Amino acid sequence: MRKIGEMICGGFKRLALLGAAAAVAATTLLAPVHAASRIKDIADFEGIRENQLIGYGLVVGLNGTGDSLNNSPFTQQSLQAMLERLGVNTRNIDLNTNTVAAVMVTANLPPFSTQGTRIDVNVSALGDSESLQGGTLLVTPLVGADGEVYAIAQGSIAIGGFSAQADAASVVRGVPTAGRIANGGLVERELEFKLASLTTLRLALRNPDLTTARRIALSVNELIGMPTAEPLDPATVRIDLPQQYDGNIVDLLTDIEQLIVEPDLAARIVIDENSGIIVMGQDVKVSMVAVAQGNLTVTIAESPQVSQPLPFANGQTAVVPRSDVTVDEEGSKLAIVPQTVTLKQLVDGLNALGIGPRDMISILQAIKAAGALQADIEVL
């Protein structure tokens, strides 16, 4: 009997533990989920960045889709200059080739790139070339904003489209006048940036906000155990190199970028009137307001009639205009958008009006003008 009683008591204890676990799980599911992110996803370390490069070059080997030299004189000049550098004299010679095209070459130089590193380059037609398919980019120096050459590009171009035409029809798919050369750039010059010698770091927030900057500073100070991080403005947080990381700044950057911080953003509504897109932030709030929306439709139908004179009459055939104008006004009653505390309730209140996105844009702007919308409206 004692064993049976112990088994029953043990069963009740297990049921109690399962009930407690279920309650904790339900509480966890009902709790609000915050959009916490790593610092490396919301901020950049100042100095660790890409640099843009640009260059001008020639693409050869095109199947009759190159520049017409008469309409693109810069292509002819570049072709003559290149041939002269190779020992071919083409001055005072009328060149007529459609296998060459002038292009602009762009690329991004990654941070800490060393000499010999390969990078991808983009090639875009500059003249009236119809397609770069099958072309090869000749050696093209890529310069930075300071005018110095940092990379050299060359190689076969891969395009994402094509064009075909006949005497009476043509087909164009994608953009055949722009392409890409994978690993087509070769780094020739390194950027001087000594990360290991820095004693102060600066974090640049991608979405500047005072609250987010302060949360980042508090999180870094909690990690290090002393006040070394300080928010300077909504977009910058300064971090002094602590003693325990002296001489090993890479470890400090690795530890900081993995910290979890919940970013805070201002209440904002972004509107794209061209496509009718509306995006609302989480903190958008609206006071109780009554809204009425009505559509006024004016329809004009033209049905001209021909007036034919009687036989043997001296009249002339004439077209008599006939217009039918109809005005239809769809009136709707006042609808109340309640004072909301969540984004879902705000959306439900606006959807209850039964209107489309474009009418909703006008309603949101009107609610903002009435002072009942606590959010900024940004129109793209």
C-alpha cells in the first residue's frame, strides 16, 4: 500500500510540474517579441568600409552590336589611342568597325584588400551599342576618388539579357547593354588603415537614434565592466580601448559586434504614392477620430450621330455631337477609428472603412493634419 501511495504522489508531482511548464510556455508565447539585433547588424565600425572605383575602357569582340563610330566619336578616339600605344598608326584613317564599344567600369574595393586580391566589376555601355554579349573588356585601370589607380579590370563579360531583331520585329530581354565580370578586377594598391594601432573606436549607427545609441553604450560598458563607451550623438558611439584588450583590438571588435541590442525607432509612416504602398512602424498611434470617405465619379460618354439630309435637298451631311454626362457620388457614413494601442488595432480600424490603399493615403494625411496621428509621414 505504501508503494501504491508513493506512486500516486509521484504522479501528482509530475502532473504539477507539467502544468507549471505549460503555464511558463504559454506566458512565453503571449509575451511581446522585441526585434533585438546584433550590433554588427545595426552599426558600422568607422574606418572599416568599402571604397568605390570607376574606370573607362573598351569592349571588343562584339558581333556587330558595338558603337557606331560616327555617332560616338569618343569610341573612335579611344580606339586610335589604344592602337597607337600598341604600335599601330591609325591617324587620318577612316575607321568603320562595329565590334568595339566604349564602356564605364565600376567596382567596390573591400576593406583591407591586399595586392593580388580579385574583385567583381560591373560593365555598362556608354555609347549607342546595342548589346555587350560576347564582348571582352580590355585592360582598364580603376581609380578612386583621389585619382589613384587601385585595381585593373579585364575579362569576358557575362550579361543577364539578350536582344534579337529581324527586318520587321525585334525581341529584347533584360538589359543587354550592362554586364558583370566575376573576379575580373585585380587589386594593385592597398589602402593604408592600421586597425591594430587605434586606441579609440567609433560606431556609426545605420539608423541614427538617441535611445539606440545609449543602449549600445550601456551594453558595451556592461560587457567590459567599466565606462568606456559614450554616445556622442544619435549616430555615433565612441569606445575607448580598455586595458584588458590592449594590443588586441580585433578581440574587442568581435565581442562588441555580437552584443544584442534592441533598436528604437521613431514612429513613422512611409508612403509611396506611385505604387500605393503604405508601411507603418510599430509605434504608430492614433487618437480617436471619425472619418467619412466618399467617391465622386463623373462619366462622360460621347455618341456622335450622323445627320443625313432628305433626297434632292440642298443640305449637307453633318455629324451631330451627342454627350451623356453622369455624376455618381458614393456617400459613406462616418466611421470611428478608435484610439489604438497596437498597430493591429490601427490597421483594423482603417480597414473597417472598406477603402483601397490610395484612398487610405489621403485619409492618413488628413488624420495627420487634424493632429490625431502621432507619427511622421514620409512620402517617397
